[in-house]
Amino acid sequence: MIFRHVQTLLVPVTVFRISRLQFWGLHYCLLSGSGNLAYLFRRMNHSVGLSYFYSSKTCWKCYRGAISCSTARTPFPAMNFFRRISRSKASSMDHNPEVILLGDSLINRLQYAPIWSNKFASSFRCLNLGIDGLTVEGLLRRVVEGEFPIDGFHAKVIVLLIGTNNVGDTPDHIAGMIDQIIVAVRDRQPSAQLFVVELFPKGPGPSVYRDKNTAVNVLLRERLKENANLRVINLDPGFVDENGKISKTDFPDYLHFSDIAYEKAFSPLYVLLDEAVKKSNTK
């Protein structure tokens, strides 16, 4: 099995002479199940999403062929994923998390921003299960197959932010898969309140990808408005200016958040979580 996996990795390097970034990107996709080869190569041709392979502070000009960047500060996701999930499983059983966060890189990298240690981790027993590059299909599979440890205890609130990496799918498909994720989460945590976070804008200016995220948000608000014990929340403080542009101060690579953006967007989430956890404790 290992030999076959190595062969799979070597073929595109020797035949297509792909860059080191593309090589490790392929390695990451195969390990994490975030997508198939067609999905990976679509990502390689979609410059807005390329830099998710290394860190939230990747230099925008250094993504071509680079395995690391001088401005990077977070670890390469594929290298520490299994170790982190193993620790999370042990932690979930030992500490009975109050808050579970499920999603892609925007959730994963929250734990490296100052707001995580200053507010979230210092106020709640949190379990962060975000993975860079994760798609709706990848998240659903991890929940259903038990790879994400979200059962065996009673969480008070679950936060879900997923869908922006499904660049090749329709808004209806993405929203439908999120519906399935909600059902799978509900089966394992029936009493927890669920916060579904709307997708954020991305890209330096107006684009089909940004429009797709907006369309997904419209569908989520419509489909989930009658869902009990669930809230669809918009955490966008106004990242897009009057000219349709996004500041690199907030989105260094036009996809991932800076520390400043995390403070702007996730401070309201902290307030909502604080209210929900306190309300749950009084029951």
C-alpha cells in the first residue's frame, strides 16, 4: 500500500515535471482526502486558492514552486494533520469540549491567531477540527466515518464553516452537501446548538468565485431558516469596499485571514458563543 502511494506521487513529478509546491499539494490531497486529482489540478490553475498549501501569511509573490516562505508562520497542514487529530480524539474524551469548530483553513488557522488564545481558548473548552483545503465532501466523510471525534460527549455549540474550496461545484451542490453535513453532525450531537457561518468573499476583486460564495449564502439562509436549534450567521464586517476590492491588510493572499481580519470577523462569533454557552449552563 505504501509503495503504491509512493508510485502515485512519483509519476506526476517525473512525467509532468510539476513544481515542488504541486508535488506536496498532490501529497496533501491524497493524505487528507480533500479532493481527487482533477480537483487538485483545478486548484493549481486557480491562483486565488494556490497559497492555501502552506500558511496564512504566505507571500503572494512566492507561491510558484515554493515549499515554504519567509513570511510563513503556520506549519504545513499535511505534515501535522494525523498527529493533531490523534491529540484531538484524546482531548475530546478527556476534556469534554463545549465548543467544536468544523471547517477548512479559515477554521484551522483561527487557532494561530491571537484572538484564539485571548478569547476562545481562554473562555471555552474548544476543539478545533479545521483542515486546510477541506471541501464539503471531505468534511462529510470525516464526520460519517468517525475520523473527526465529535461523539461520545455533549458539546454545547458547534460552528461550521465550509464550502469555499469547492471551486468547481455549483452553489446548489455545495449547499446540498452542507445540508448532509448538518444531518450527520446532528446524529452525533443532537442537543448542541449549531452555528453555520456564511462563506466569506475572496479574490482581489469581483469574480465568479466570489459570486458563487454569495449564491451559497443565499441558499443556506433560505434552506436552513426553519431548522431548529440552528443559526446561519454572517460574520463579514464589510471586507469588500465600495469598489469591490478586498484589502491585503485583511486578506494577505485574498483568501486567508490576517490576524486583523480574524479579530474583525470572529469577535462577534465569540460573543455569540459566550451567550450560547452561558445559556446552556443555566439549563
